[in-house]
Amino acid sequence: MIKVGIIGAGFMGSMHATVYSQLPDVKIVGIADIRGEKAKSLATKFKTIAYFDPDQLINREDVNLIDICLPTYLHKEFVIKAAEAKKDIICEKPIALTVEDANEMIKVCEKNKVRFAIAHVLRFWPEYKYLKDIYDRGAYGQLLTISMRRVSPLPTWAWQDWLLSQEKSGGALVDLHIHDTDFLLYLLKTKPKKIYTKIKRKNGLDAHVFSIFTFENGVIAEVEGGFDFPSNFPFEMSYTAKFEKATVDFNSNKSPSLIIYEHSGKIDKPVFQKIKAEGVEGNIEDLGGYFYELRYFVDHIIHNKPFQVITPEEARDSLEIVLKEKESDLKGAEIEID
Ligand SMILES: NC(=O)c1ccc[n+]([C@@H]2O[C@H](COP(=O)([O-])OP(=O)(O)OC[C@H]3O[C@@H](n4cnc5c(N)ncnc54)[C@H](O)[C@@H]3O)[C@@H](O)[C@H]2O)c1
């Protein structure tokens, strides 16, 4: 049995708590949040103890896993605290705001011999897993091009609007668009060779990103990520992946969500089960990806198996690439990656 303490009872804290409550080998032993009422209401819902001081939960002897669902600028401080208390750690993405911080976090976890998982959920999201499987099997030949899109209304749910602060969240580039950058690195098993990025800013915040990646094997990826759309604009994640023998088209707002158009004329519409995310307050209604992700981490911690789907070093590399995208925008030029 894994005894988990959740730090942060906001959007992601409530999503993770909902998943853990459905995993038979996990017990939520406490939920901490500096907003007392948030900790209390989530702890009451999941019949556990509320903490206002996260250190008390981290240092509880019977806790073996700390799940960090805090604003990104606090990840480093709390990952280091949890590692030094010898707890295994699951931390929300992005790993950190700088590569230096990410490296320090990885080093401290290694030194304290604790497991360190970064929750890059797309790697576990059914329609993205499906694409990865098609790519790895070469089911439709080589991948030629891929367009990816992630757009959202302004995220106004966050504590003290930390998501709208460039210093605290890194804006849509580091907070939202990193999902697709990370998935591309995972899909193609390599970093891009060239990056060209344009970013539209709003009051100093990186609000809308357009990037073109060129990979060594010739794949061209075009990726858009923006979070300053009107409040009535539906959240959307989507991709169109053109292979030699078929095009795979996914859109989270369509039903069916994914259609495969083969050059032979055949059309395939695989069915993906959705799991309702009841009672969570952000922009995502499907618990599915989070469920498969946390089940994977917990299973690998219980059986002491190395994480293969995502390592902290890969999460660091994804952060490094989004920061290179920013560099391309600031230089106004395409940049080469070593
Ligand atoms: N994987 C995804 O799809 C996804 C989606 C949204 C957010 N995220 C990530 O999850 C993390 C949390 O984002 P969120 O949307 O849940 O934010 P949020 O603002 O909804 O929740 C953060 C919570 O942390 C609490 N908090 C702040 N400082 C604290 C402290 N020192 N001690 C204890 N509690 C403290 C706040 O009161 C708040 O309840 C971020 O890193 C974000 O990038 C991931």
C-alpha cells in the first residue's frame, strides 16, 4: 500500500486526489494547502486529514509518496524538501522554470535515492499513446509532417492568478505548450535539429506560441499553443499526423475524437473510453490520461521498476527545448540545436 500526501489542493491536486481514490493500492493520508479551506474541503471529500503546513505532511513518518501539485515556481523548493525527507515524489509538469533548477532537483533526488516522476500526462493520454504506437510500429510508413494545437481560455482558476505571471508560470509557452513539445520529443525519440518560433505576448506574458520544428529524419512539426482565448472559447487539443500511407486526425472536441484516413480509401474510427473528471474546477473534463499516468507511476513505485515512459531527464530536456523556442522568438531567427 502506498501512502500518499498531496501538496496543493487546487485544480491538479483535486484531479490527482480523484485518481488516487480509485486506485486500490493507494491511500491518501493527507492533503496540504496554505489555503486552509481548500485543504479542508478536498480532505473532507476524500476522508483524509487536512494540513495547512505542507512540511508537517512531508515529514510524517508513514508517508511514502509526496505528490506535488503546486504552482510551478514552487516545484523546486518542495521537491527538494520531499527528497530530503526520503519520500518518493510525483511532481506536476513542467519540472521547473529553468534547466539549472531541474538539474538540481534531479541531483537531490538521486542523492537521496528517491523516485522522481514528472507528470507529463500526454504520454499517457489514450489518443496520443495511440499515435506513439502507430509511429513505433511503422503501421502507416514514415511520419512526414505533424500539426499540433492546444488552445484554452485564459486560465483564471489559479491561486492568486499565478498562471498569469510570466515569472511564476513561464506563460503559455512553459505551462501549456510544453505538453506538445514534450510529446514530440517522446514520439520522435530525439530533439529537433532546428526551431523557429513566434510568440504573441499580452502584458508581458507569453500568451500564444507558434513553432516549427525540423527533425533530423526530415519530419516537420508545426505546433500552436495559446491560453488567452475568450472565456467562452472551448479548450481544444488536437493533432494531424501525416504518414506515408495515412493521415491520423485527432481533435478533443470532436466525436469520434480520432479518425484515420488511409490512402487506400479506408476510414477507421477507433473508440476511446472517456472517464469523467467529476468535481474538478479547471478546463479538462476527462480524467483518463491522469488515471493512466498515476496508475503507471504507482505501479512502478510499488514494484520498484524504472520509469520508462518519462524520466526526469526527459522532462528537463522538454523544458530546455521550450526555452530554446523562446530564444528563437527573441532572436527573430531559426536556431539550431546541438
Ligand atoms: N498536467 C496538466 O494537464 C496540468 C493542468 C493544469 C496545471 N498543471 C500543473 O499543475 C501545477 C499546479 O497547477 P494548478 O492548476 O493545480 O494550480 P492551482 O492554483 O489551481 O493550485 C495550486 C494550489 O497550491 C496552493 N499553494 C500555493 N502555495 C502553497 C504552499 N506554499 N504550500 C501549500 N499549498 C500552496 C494554492 O493555494 C492552490 O490551491 C502546476 O505546475 C501546473 O503547471 C498541469
